[in-house]
Amino acid sequence: MTVLSLPPIRDALTEHGLLAKKSFGQHFLLDLNITRKIVRLAGISEGQTVIEVGPGPGGLTRALMEAGAKVIAVEMDPRFVPLLEALGTAAPGLLEIIRNDALKVQEADLAEGRGPTAIVANLPYNVGTALLLKWLTGPWQPVSMTLMFQKEVAERITAQVGDDAYGRLAVVVQATAEARIVMDLPARAFTPPPKVTSAVVHLVPFSQRPDPGLLSALEKTTQAAFGQRRKMLRSSLKTLGGTALCEAAGIDPDARAETVDIKGFLALARQVQSGSFSKA
Ligand code: SAM
């Protein structure tokens, strides 16, 4: 038996009497044409290791396995394990199932010795941003990420300076990775349909990303600046050094957060990191 010859996922769900649980953010992709398209957009090559968070009944997992990926599937809901095990039996050696909370797993341990590892996931919306920040700013780095978000969150991730959605998330993400929306999906593509439209974001982390000290200064700076986004930086960044900090970074102290690009925020964060302006 191969993955291709398995019964449709909808039938497997019915057979096991499985209904989506709201508390786990479950909205399933049951159409293999959609999951195959996501895998194509992810650019996964045969033999590549992929961590998939929240495989659920396995629609995306199947498409990944069809493409020859070696999938490490991290799922919190144990009800899906029998369905996933059937997938693993159909294509021996291509699927490892980890029953755990993705917020708690150490990806470095999962991917050890596996070569460049990608992440592909139709994420539960309630933990999507937390997971993205863990993967972008934590100690382990994926080679790429192809992730489903609510469209509104996808727009905040990829926003450019001047866009309404430009804010902390855009700055922190784009200081560490190249990010773009590669696909929009209407609510009806999911079972059950969520209340919102969704979008797939493809991210490629920079090989040289800011060091942890600079990232932490960037988080502090963007929190202060966007926390009072209508105020001028000399005021919103007052506790971090105000006008002197802005001038040292080459940024107009009368500018507002929404007009400062990623480079500008990195320049401000470098000054914050230097400690020269702290009031302590
Ligand atoms: N990948 C499947 C699909 O596309 O049909 C399911 C996607 S559904 C939006 C999210 C999945 O993530 C569910 O299977 C849910 O049980 C799982 N999940 C929710 N929170 C999780 C967590 N913290 N760690 C791991 N899995 C989680």
C-alpha cells in the first residue's frame, strides 16, 4: 500500500468518529489538491526533513510524504495518532509521530543529524504567532517555513513600512527572514470553516540573523515605539534614551514608529543594545 492508495481523509475521519475540537484550533484541509499546492509552494525536495506542526488527520502530511519528504509530525491531540500511524505504515520510514505541544518541543533535538530542515504547517491560529517567533528568534533555525495564518496575521507579518498593518510583528519577522504571502485560502477550504480568510506565508530565515542581544533590544524598542505608535519617537522611546538615542541611530526624533523601516529599527536597537542611553 502507498500513501496514494489510502482512503480519502474524510472517510478516515468518519470511520474513527472524529470531529474537530475548537480548543485545539482544528480546521482541517481535506482536499489533497490544496495540500499538494502548499507543498509545491514550500519547495520541498525528495528526502528532505520537514517538521509539521499539528498534522491532525494528515491532509498536509500525505502531500508532504507523496513529495518524498521525511516528516516529523508534532501533534497534541492523541485522537489522530491511529490515522497518522496508518500513513506511516503506508510509506515506511517517511513519518515519525511526536505526541507533544509544539510550543514545548526542542526542534534541535528532533532535527539532529537530519540536514537542513523545513517547517510546513497549517497552524492552530491561537499559537501561530508564538510558534513563528520561537522559530525565528530561538536557538534552532529552520531552512524555510511555509505556514498558514489568518489572513490578517499574514498581512501583519509581511507588511511594509507605510502599510496599515506595519508594526512590531513585521519588524521582528523581517529583521530575521524574508517573508511573503504565497497563497490565499477562503474559509470554505477548511472543515469546519473558520470565521476568517486564511493565507500561506513562505519565510526564508537569513543565514546571518541578528544576535540574541540585538533581537532582545529590537523587541524592547519596537514594543515601546509601537506601544504608542501615534507619538513621536523622542516621546515613545523616552525610557530607552529618547532624542539622544534617535540621533545616535540617525533617526529623526520627530518621526513616528510607522514611518521607520526595518533598517531604522535595527539602528535604534543597536544603540539600545550598546547600553549608552539607559537611565539605570
Ligand atoms: N494539518 C491539519 C490539516 O491541515 O488538516 C490540521 C490543522 S488544524 C488548523 C491545527 C492542528 O494543530 C490540529 O490537529 C491540532 O490538534 C494541532 N495543535 C493545536 N495546538 C497544538 C500545539 N500546541 N502543538 C501541536 N499541535 C497542536
